Amino acid sequence: MARCAALLLTASLLLTLTACRDDENTTALQDGDTFTIAVSQEPDTLNPVTADGGLAEEFFLLVYDSLWRLDENGEPVACLVEDYSLSSDKLTWTIRLRQDVTFSDGSQLTSSDVQFTYELMKRASDLYAPYLDGITDIRCPDDYTVVISTSYVKGDMMYNTIPILPKAYWSSYSDSPSSYDNAEMIGSGPFVYTAVEDGWLFQTRADYFGETAQVDAIYFTQYETDTAAARALSAGEVDACYGLSDVQLLTLDSVPGVELIQATQARAEVWALALNTAEDGFFADQAMRTMVEYCIDRANIFSLLSGVAGEAGYVWASPGTDYALSLSNARGYSLDAARSALWGVAYDLDEDGYVEYYNTKDEIVLTLYSNAQDIWASTTGAVLVDALESLGIQVEWTRTDDDVTSICKAGGSWDMCLCSWQGSENPVVAGYRFYSESGDMTGWNSSEYDSIYVNLRTAIDQDTVRSLAEQLQQIVYDECPCIILGYSSDVQAVRSDLWTGYEDILAASGGIFGTGTAAAYMAITPIEAEE
């Protein structure tokens, strides 16, 4: 059932790869069923401790296992865990590990690897540390038992999908984990990583303890642009594309044998306008914050965006999660409503066309910061500035190449900041941003929000989790310290005339890749093999 090499690579690319790779890697690409994915980006790093990019996280899902993993529905299921028990006060988890798990170098995975990974991530990882909040102690009574103590009932423990690292390779870098390039990526997952020219090869492990993948290898190959990647898919040179732009929604729409997917997923990037609520600023005033939201014409913003796929929204949970709040009272764009909100706190006292803040009698001049490289931020900024200036509010807009969060910090001297962050399938992690202990840049805090959030992170029943998460979203929306603009969409495509098996994952998550699970990679099957 070997697939023809012409379906994987063009003749010229194959010649180049053959010249650059050793015989073993070349054979892996030519022999067996290899699912080839075109991407137009690189992973920011292969180091899970310092990673912050979506492609890197996809790689980690293939190479590493976690105690629990997410299935195609985003629900946690046991992975490295054989069984577990909770103490009567639900503050101590005793976890028994599977004893048949080995890393790809043949060494055994034990409780010391779990302990080492958790302690390292809690101390050094911005991405994974939030999943470990509340964990106070980790002990290993024997090689296959992990005892985790928590300071509160940790209802999201099983949503902790931290990749377990082999202590033997990482321990010498524990004091400076960012210095480790992790070039070999030794893990216990269903695939083994091999570095190849112009791409990243993941071969199926025959000795994997769990169910093995339906393909022999997953091969990510890099193209300079998403347009080039889409052309390769149309020509049958690759089997799928991940991370396309909305331009391909048109160019690939009528290509025979290609299924085009626009997915807004749980981990979708959230686009927002943060407002500085410091006591000495304009946005300590609720009316001023409400006024700004009425000035945001989301429909116009998304109609103007070019090359960026996204969906307008109002709450901090993307529609790709099962806990997103569906608002019935959303504030739509209305300059009349904005003027009404402004009335009572600001007036054009000297009739010069610019309004003054009533408390200070000073003209309102707002500062706005955005990253110059973010197309969505540039478009949003232009629309917002026009609306505010039509109300007589002046705006000083700074576009920077730096990370805006390094400029706009809690307590700083800024007013508005166009920023973004990655969403999460775990509402405890997603909702932490507005918890008073998070140090959120807006400086906003709410005792009501804090109280509900504490209940959320201890809730285990999923209906209760969803209800509490929705309440938190409503509070942030009502008080609008941070105005959610929308969510990025991931445009994907697959050769549905050649591959199957991914349909259930697509139906469950709205996408194939970037879903927070390796389920699609494990299930995808060549059509001729199925026949």
C-alpha cells in the first residue's frame, strides 16, 4: 500500500531532499504511508519549557505524552495514568502510572520524570505554569506512583496536558532550561522525531504502548508563503496545509479533491483592546470604558482585514470551547450610544470641537499602543481612532515593533492597548487572566469575579464548570476592562480524495490541526488502504 512519492513531493524537491538527507531519512519519506503537511512558518523552538507557538505545540503532541490527554471532543482521558484516587478532602491525588511506557530512546518512564517535569514547568514555563497553580508538593513513593498535594480542590487537574520530559536529558539544564535546544526531542509519545532538510519528520513508533497511528509518518514541510503551500496542495505535492490565510478561502474553494476548513478553536488567539483602569486614568470610569466599546465597529474591522482570517466576538472564551458564553445583550457599534455614555463625564466646555473630562476640565487625549506587525491591530486602530475623533476625543497612536505588553503594564501611563493572547480549552487557565492575582495589565479587579473564579477552579462537575465560566465572562463583558474584539481563525485544507479518518475530529472540534489533541494525526488513513 505504499504511496507514490509524486503525491508527497515534486520531482525537484525530492531530488534536493535526496541529496541533503541521509539514506535512512530519505527512505522514511519514500516508503510507506506518509502524510505530508505544508506549513509556511517554523516552530518558535523545540523546547517545551520556552515554547509559545502553535506549530511547536503540535510537535509536542506527537512526541510527548501527558498524564491525561484530550480526546477529539476536548475531554480528558487517561494517557500515562493507569488509575488514581483522591483523598477525602480532595486535596491529595495519588496517581499510579502505567508500567509499560518507554521513551523513544528505550528508557523507562517513571514517577521521577513526572515530578521533574512538573517542578521545572512550574518554575520556568510561562505556557504551562498556569496548569500547575495550586500544586504545593509532589512525591514519588515508588517508580510508578506520584502523589500530588494541592492547596485547594483542583478541579482542572485532568486538563493538565503538560508534556512529560525525560529527566535524564533535562536534569543538567534544570537551572537554565532555555539554553537546551532539545534537538532530539526524546519523548514517550506515538511518534519519533527526526530532523530533515526543509521540514520535520515524525515516524510512527511500533513499540508505542497505546494504539498506533494509521500512517507510517507525519511530515511537515515548509514553504516560503502560504500561497506556495496552497499551490503545492492543489498540485498534489502535499496532503494538507496548516496555517493558511483567508486568501486561500477563495483560491482553494473550487479545487477538486480538496476540503477547505476555517476553524475557530479553543486555542484560537483572542484579539482585544485592553483599557488601563488605574485610579488616576480616564478608564477608571465605567462610562468611559462603555463609550469606547460602542465606538468599535467589529463588522467594518473584519470586512477590511486582508490576509487574516478571524471571527468577531465579545467574550474571553472563543466559540471553539464548550464553555463560551452566548451573549443576549451585546453592545453593538453605535456612535449615538457612545455619545450617551460620554454625556455626564465629558463635555466640549470651550466649544472648540474637543471634549474635556468633567472631573479635571482637561481635554481628553487618549494614548493607544499596537504592534506594527499585527494587521488586525492596525485595522482596528484605524477604525477606532476615526470613531473616537468623531466624538471630539483625541488619540495619540503609537505603533511599535516591540511587544506591546512590555510597554503597557499594570499601573503604567498608557490608556489603550491592542493586544492578544492564546485561548485555552481549560476555562480555569483562560479565566485566570482577569483574576486579581494574575497581575493583568488592565489593573482591574472584582471581588465578585474572584469569588466565582475560586469556585471554578475547584469545580469538578462539568455542568458547574460551564455555568461558572459563563458567569465570569458576563462580568468581564459588563464591566469591560478589556474589550474582546474577536478570535483568529485557522484556515486548513486536506486532500479528501486521498485521505479519510479525520472526519470525526473535524466534526467534534471544527478543525483537524491545532485542536490540542493528536487524535487527528493518529486517525488519518489513506483511502486506498481503507479500500
